[in-house]
Amino acid sequence: MTCSPDCAMPSPKAQTLRAAQFSHTWLSPEGRLVSNRDAVPEERVTAEDLTRFAESVFACKEQMWLYRQKDLQNALLEDAAAHERS
């Protein structure tokens, strides 16, 4: 599932990669994102960067939840219609 093209969110793949980057690093109080891996350079992040990332993950999760609910509702309606016919 991809997020709608009109939203300003990164793709789910980009979000997954960013989440993996955050999970393999530690964040210093000065905003340095330091990787546990030697070959990965240090990066600077701001509170706004982290907030934007968290909001985009939440928004995409909401879209996926709505998508699943729509599928569930359709499945329940089809099941009810099948029971009525029999």
C-alpha cells in the first residue's frame, strides 16, 4: 500500500529506511545522530525533523488502518450477502 500521492509524506519504503536508521543510532542532547555502525557518518537532526518523521509515520499508519477497515467492511458485507442467498 502506498500513501496517497497528494500527501506530503515520504514513501513507506523511505519511512522504513529512516526508521531503521533511527533504530541503529543514538541521539545526543545536541542533536547528533550517531550510528552504531562505524561506516555510517554522523548526522545532525532537529526536534522538528523528529517531529515531522513521527507525524508522517502516524499519518501513513492511519491511512493503512483505514484501508484495512474498508477491506474488512467489504468482506463482512459480502459474507452477509452470501448468507442471505443461502
